Amino acid sequence: MESMHYESPATVAEAVRLLSDAPPGSARVLAGGTDLLVQMRIGRIDPALIVDVKRIPETRGVAVRDGALVIGASLETMTLRRAPDLEKNFPGLAEAAALIGSDQIQGRASLGGNLCNASPAADTVPALIVLGAQAEIAGPEGTRRVPVAEFVTGPGSTVLGRGEFLVSLHVPLPAPRSADAYLRLIPRTEMDIAVVGSAVSVTLDAGGTCTAARVVLGAVAPTAIEVPEAAAALIGSTLDDAALGRAGQAATAACNPINDMRGTVEYRRKVAAVLTRRAAAKAAERAAGRN
Amino acid sequence: MGRIHVRTRINGEATEFLCDPRQTLLDALRDELQLTGTKEGCTTGDCGACSVTLDGLLVCSCLVLAAETEGHDVGTIEGMAQGETLHPLQQKFLEHAALQCGVCTPGFLVAAKALLDREPDPSEKQVRYALAGNLCRCTGYDKIIRAVLDAAAELRGDTR
């Protein structure tokens, strides 16, 4: 085990400099540490430099700015969930955030960490994608925005290049009569990893017809997957049982899951349909209540 | 790399210590500060035995680097009793026999206090969910849940 340096820069520029100056692959960004410190403990990674980004103000806040809720990438979910603007605007994202781990984990884990850890089963990633969230990344060339839908490129891998780190997440405020929902299945009532997660966002017109929808599944493929066929089944309908059923079938068809101790391929395909139907119905009910 | 000088507050008292960059808050509390009330269980954030508060938020001290606590407030089990007077949660754990081997107990007490600080009148279900991050392999949990509900009632001043 080599010696390790710990740095806690106070500015984005200083963090970028530290990450850029480190030899490739030797530095890791620390937010809540609920994945990073475990990976270090079990010997999977052995970084020479830890850059703790929690002293950087841009990674900490949660506030509405320019038509979006801006969530600091390192903000712990326990604090995020207490923000009045979260549940009011994005009940589905709020329920996804509330599902991660225990209260102890919630005291540290962040949406930014959930995204950068790039687990196929991350709960908040599908919930962010259906909302059209953007990731703000800082790096040696300045800042750039990437849709969360394109951020994760495979299990454990992301679009982050050398010297870059995730600063914040920008979630556009919902249009009128729009709402989201996230449901997941785990084998026990609490403290487990998703067998399937399904996030749905819908927009209704004044007559209750769905005019826009997004459906994203978690834990059924190497990354969260968007299912445009399921969204297409919802759009133009009144979200009646037939439309929900077709969306569910599309979800099943889109799955590319694995067998593991939490569920078989067949089980995951079936549950994807059930959760998608229910999440779509829940989102629709919420949207209808937002006239 | 040399040791890191950390200035923090532990149970309200300004505290300084030296730590290695890799050292967790759990190990610094136990090995540098001799605050051995906080227990080591899984060391991967699953069992809650090492629960402490960081700026009032419940966390696993095994998943916090000691260096991260620079300028922050840490609360441990040692801060719960007032001198010789036990906190009502501690007293109720004794009365309800809510412990056997005792290794998980400090973590349960710290987690239960964090719950009651934000929710003075929790339902049984709320208590069970709030303590889902604390594992006990002896008691079967029921006595712990009853002790927490009883302590909550006492702290609210309910007479039964």
C-alpha cells in the first residue's frame, strides 16, 4: 500500500488543478465516500490522491436557478431531502433519493456520487434521466454540460475525462401538469440493491391526454436504459389500462438483464413491466393533481 | 506522507489530533483519542455499530476519513450521558434489556437519538426504518424498538 495524499480544495479551479496534475488513474474524487471508501477498504482501488470536493460551495447547495433545480453533486441526500423545492417539484426523484441505504448512508451519500459510481442499479440515475437532468462537469478546459442520460458509459465508467469532476446536477423545473415517479423492487423491505427500478415522467394536457413521457429502467442492463417505445405507448393516451399495459410490454422487451442472487432474467423482465405500469399511473395521478 | 493535523469539535469540545490520510474517523476516535465507545463492526457501512453524528447528521464513522472532520462537529456515544446521569434512551435500553452482547448498542443509541432529535413522536414503523442501518445479532430488535418508543414518550413528557 502506497502512501496517500488527502486534499480538500475550496474552489473548483483548485480541484481541477489537483486532479489534472495527478498521474493518470491515481486520483479519486471523494464526496460522501459510501462507495469510494468501501472500494478502498476491500482493496479494489488504491488511490495515491483523494480530492475531497465537499469544501467547494458549488458542490454543496440546492437552489432553483434559471428554471432548474441545481443540486450540488456532493450534497448528502439527508440534507437534499429536506430542501423544500425537491419533493414539491420532483416527487419521483425525491422517492429515489430516499431509497438509498440507511439513515447513516443518507447522511453521506450524494446524487453526484450515485451517478459517478455508475452502478447499473443506481436508484437516482433513472429518476434524473426522465427529468432531462444535465450534469455540470468542471475540467481543465472549463465547464461543460452533459445530459445525465449520456453520463454513464458502462458499469463503473463515465464520460469524465482526466482532470474532470462532477460539480452539480441541473434538473429543469416541471412543465404544467407534469410529474415523475420512481419505483424499485428489492428482495427485502429496506437496505438492498434494486432488482429493477423504473422511473417515469409524464405531461398531460388539460383534458388528461398524455402529451410527453419518458421511461427509464435501472438494474436491467449495463447502464440505466431509456425505453422510448414505452414512452410512445403512453403519449397520446389517457394513461388508461391498455396504454399502461403496452408501456409495460415495451419495458419487458427493452430489458437486457442478468441472472444474479437478487433475481433471474425472467423475473426482472416481468417486474420491469409491473413497475413501469405502476410508476406511469403514479406519475399521471400526480400530474393530474398539478393543474 | 506525514500525519495530518485535524482541528475539530467532539461532543462540543474543541479537539485536535493527528491522523494518517487513510485513517477513518472510527479509527481516529478509538486509537488516537481513546474514545472507544464507538464500535467497529463491518467497516463497510452496513452494520451501524460505528454510528456517530457529523454536523448533526447520522453517519457511519467507518465511512468518514478522519481528515474530513477538520472544522466540523462530531458527536459520539461518550457525549450522550450527562456526567453520571444516563440519557433516557440509555436508561430505557437498560430497563427493557434491549442489549445482550452490547457491541451494537452505542450505534443504536446514537442512531435512535438522531431520530428522536428530528422526530420526537415516531411511530413504531418510523423507528424500525430509522434503525434499519443498525444490525443486532442478539436481541431480535423488538426490545430495542420498545425501548426507543418508551424513551421517546418519556422525553415528550407523556405519562403512561
